[in-house]
Amino acid sequence: MATTEFDTSLPSIKQLQELIKQKTVVEWKLVNGDLLKGKICWQDHNCVCIVNEQNQQITIWKQAIAYFHSQ
Amino acid sequence: MATTEFDTSLPSIKQLQELIKQKTVVEWKLVNGDLLKGKICWQDHNCVCIVNEQNQQITIWKQAIAYFHSQ
Amino acid sequence: MATTEFDTSLPSIKQLQELIKQKTVVEWKLVNGDLLKGKICWQDHNCVCIVNEQNQQITIWKQAIAYFHSQ
Amino acid sequence: MATTEFDTSLPSIKQLQELIKQKTVVEWKLVNGDLLKGKICWQDHNCVCIVNEQNQQITIWKQAIAYFHSQ
Amino acid sequence: MATTEFDTSLPSIKQLQELIKQKTVVEWKLVNGDLLKGKICWQDHNCVCIVNEQNQQITIWKQAIAYFHSQ
Amino acid sequence: MATTEFDTSLPSIKQLQELIKQKTVVEWKLVNGDLLKGKICWQDHNCVCIVNEQNQQITIWKQAIAYFHSQ
């Protein structure tokens, strides 16, 4: 996967872009069982950056995400 | 794996497309032990998006799927 | 790994093709500890599809397989 | 992903470069549940090298990172 | 990683080839904690096939191997 | 990631080469929670080979490493 290839035509990428625009609170379940919650600041090829309810910025590696859903 | 390469000739991709058409309820077992259930809305190179019985949309990363089977 | 590259000259791919032909019952141990058992219907670049003793079709992601052996 | 491709235009890469400059203490949660804390010395395609409070240098594989946030 | 690229110049590939020649019994520790033991029949890009003390052939996915050492 | 690409200009690769030269004892924490200790014999694209205090050679898959630090 070429590092810079970030295919904005993919439904999964577009879905995250939409959630960024709508400032939706999203719940993230990770492969290690952790559960995170927050609005998405940005996404790129490797990561998603969110801000949680304590206004803390958290950068999640996409490789560690099991699934997500909006609240 | 080129990001945009989504090979619809693959049996595994075709199988998911078929389940989308038939609106089949599918059970997903993830690598972290989580079990999800729902009909598939769409799939792309990275993810599968399902709707569960509570009508909640959940996007699952394909990298986190161990196996699935229809109900 | 180009999505469509499915190298049937690889011993591991040929071994699965052979098990399909012989309709052998195979035990699959997954990275999350799950244990599945069944005959192989098909394999592709991403997945292996099996039918278990309850005649249920289960699609396993190859990325989630730790090891397998025939019964 | 070509080994030498290290795309400094990616927000996630730039974010880490910024944290290096600011000598920020960062908390790293790994996919195996481990929690590490320290300032970042350097990052490359595969790893992030930090120095913890005991002045010990620890090299973390990016593939093992679930998420991080500054303290 | 091109599917058919199997670089026999790599020390790790050569080491396994050597262990095959010497019919050495090797212990394999997997990422899910499983421990397997056996002589190596063959290796390819994706897998290593071993025969254990019960003369059972087991195919291990290289992606699931944490480490190995000869007995 | 081309199999044979082993980019010795990467800080993480150079760091391991340095530890090999200095015959430093390194502690390796793996994604399955295992902890290994030993001097590094060699590294390649896929693996790191160490010798532990019992003079046993252990080959670790880089994909299974969470982090390491010298003793």
C-alpha cells in the first residue's frame, strides 16, 4: 500500500470525512479491547485523530481499530 | 496491496456482495473476541459496514475479522 | 501484495487446493484462540471458506489463521 | 509500502515531528495492553524511539501502537 | 510484498532452509501463546509446514509466529 | 514492502546494527506479552536473531515485537 495513497473515493474514507464534517461523537473499539470515544479531528493513511470529552487529543492507529460506530 | 485495488473477481469479495444483495444477517467474530451481528450495507478495501438489530450502523475493519457466517 | 496475485505455485496454496480436492476435514486454530473444523470449499487471496459438521458455511480470514492440520 | 517511503506530509507523521520538537511527554498504549511514557527522540517508517522518566531509551514498533496522546 | 518474492538470500529464510536440511526439532511460539514443536518439511512466503512427534503435519502461518528456536 | 528492501539508512535498522556491534544485551517485549533477553546476532527484513544467557539462539519475527530496550 503506497504510503501516500489515501483514496478518498473509498466508502470507509468518505464515511470518516462525513463524520468529521458533522462533528459526530464516535465510539472506537480497538483490537486490544480498549474503547475510546470522541469527535474526529482528522484522518490519514495510518491514523485517526480524535478529541474526547475531556478535550484530550488522542491519535489512534487504524491498524488497531476493530470497529466504530457513531453514538 | 494498492489502496484502490478492490478485486471483485475474488470469491471472498463476491460472497460479501451476494450477502449484501440478499440482505442476509451475518455473524462476525473478530480477532479480539468480539461478536457482531447485522446485515451488510457496503464493503470496500478496508472495511465492511453493517446495520445491527438496533438499526445501528457499525463499520468493521477487515483486518480485525477472524471469520463470519450467515445466520 | 497485489490483490489479484494468487500464486498457485506456492506449497501452502497447493496444499489447500489438495485438501479441497480430497474433501479432507481440517482443524483451524486462529490467532484469537478460536478452533474451527470443516472441509474447505474454496480459498482465495484473503480467505478460506469451510463447511463444518453442522453444514454451516464459515469464511475465515487468512490473516487470522495461526495454523491448521488435517484430522 | 516501500520501506524507505516516509511521507512527512501525512498529518500523523507531522504530529510526531511536532511532539519531538516540543519535547512533549507522550503516553503510548500498545496492542498488547502495555502503557509506555516518554519524550520522542526520533521516528522512522517502522519505529518510534522514546526516552522515559528513568532516562531509558525504548524503541517501539509502530505496528504495536494502539494509540497515543500527550500528557 | 510481491506474493512470489521469496528471497532465499535473507538470513531468516536461509536459517529455516538449514533447519530443514538438518531435520532439527524446532519449538515455535505463536502470537496467540500456542507452543508447537516439530521438524520443518517446507517453508514458503506465507507458511512453514512442520511434522510433530505424533507424525502430524501442521501448517503454521508465518504471520502468527512470535519466535522459534531449535531444541 | 519489497522483500529484499532492507533500508540500512533507517534509524531503527541502524540502531539494531549498532547494538549488534556493541554486543549489547537487549530486552524484547512481544505483542503476546512474552519477554526475551539476549545479544543480537543478526537482523534482516523479517527477523532478529538473538542469543540468550543460556547461549540459546532464538529467532524473533519483527512483526511480533512491541518494543525493545538495552539493559
